[in-house]
Amino acid sequence: MKVDNNINMDDIAKMNNMTLSELRSFLDLVKKGMKPYSKRVLVAEDGINRYFTVERRGVGKIKTPYGNFWQYNFAVDDQWEKYSVLVKAKIDKRSLNPIFKNKQNLIVRTDSGCETSQVFNDLTCECEEQLKLAMKTIAQEGEGIIVHIPKQDGRGMGLPFKLATLWLQENLKVNTVESALILAPGGTIDVRTYSGVICILKFFKITPDCQISLATNNPKKAEVFVENGYTVKDYISICIEPNDNTRHHLRAKQKHLGHLNLMKEDQK
């Protein structure tokens, strides 16, 4: 659909106390963020070294209940393909990379997509609450990164698998791990990989000199950082209040999947 283009650049410049030259420079910067820009990076995972193509496809500022964040749209040539990255920091106007004041330590959250919770507010899942708490934690710290991987729904097994497990949980009164084991081929219920997260760090030129504070309850997520030379300094627990719908699922994750400090009631 076309609309009449009655945009008056002089008026916009005056409204923002800018000269026309400054306005044009800013528009050039915004358009630069829309232009795909790619790098090749070498990442190791599970003993395998591989070059990945990492492409930045967009960047913009979003306003959230926890303050402003930069959101980046990335594509990586791995099985997950799309990465949405939230960054709390200033950005370099030449490279569009974030500029972190603390070069020695950075909070990083690896966040798997969960459509049922994060989009549709499913009461049986805590993923939406965990994402919001991670955003709040990073906002309070003043700097950090959340790497959201939409296609990792259902621990990487996919949305159809995830929906089937929810159906089992509702009708058979089994927990999240039990329902996955009933349906999973060969008992494998988590096929996620995290090399794409390292791709993003390397794209941003965040080197292993910078220690990582990993905002997660899943210690296994640290393995790919260590394998690529990063030091995981500590874990920041993303600990929420359970409800009657989530409590037995959270306990199952702690018992069977090795997750730590999932519930506030266990911290008392």
C-alpha cells in the first residue's frame, strides 16, 4: 500500500533541534542498520570446530518496562537460523556494535524460544517470567546481552513436539520431563546447541578476555563458552515464584535435567 509522502525533513530537523546535515547523517546510520552485514567466525562445540556465517540484518531501539534496549536481528547458518539479541549498552555509530563499559565482565543470557509462554502466556510454563526477570536483572546491572533463539522451542525438539508434551501433561498428569520421554525418540529430550551464541559474541568482538556471568539455571549452557576460551565467572540465578501449574515441572527440571535454583521457595 502506498501513501502520500508529505514528509517535510526541515520540520523534522527543527522538531529535534537538528540541522538538516545532522538529520541526514542520522538517517544514513539507521539505513546502515537495515543493510545486511556478515562475518565468518570460527566456533567450537562438542569438540568440532566450524566456521559460521553470522549476518546482522537489523538493529533498532525498543522501549520496555525495564528501560530501553537495542534489539539486533541476526541470521546464522546453523540449524536454528534466526537469533534475536537484546543488548543493554551504548552502540558504536561506525560498527553498530555495542560498547560495554565493563570490559572484564559481561552478563549473558541464552534464551530458548517458547511460543506458548512468551507469546500466549501459557500458565504451565515459566519461560516468560524468566525472560522478563533476565531483562530486569540486566537493566539493573546497566549492561548485558540476551540471545533469544526462537527455533529452540521444546528444548530444540520443535513446537509440534512441545505442544504434544503439553497435551500429555494436561491429560495424563505427568511432568515436563516425563511427557518428553514418552514421546522422544531414543530418550533424547534436549537437542539444543549454543554455538550461535558464541558467534554473536565474536561478531560483537567480545573476546575471551571478558569473563562471563551466565544468567541461567542450567549449568550445561556454560560448556560452549568454556570450550571457546571464555571464563564463566559465575551464574546469576533466574529464580521465580512457582505456582500450582509450574511447581512440579520446575522440580522435575531440577531432579532430572540438573537445573539449579529455579524456585524462590527453595532459597528460603
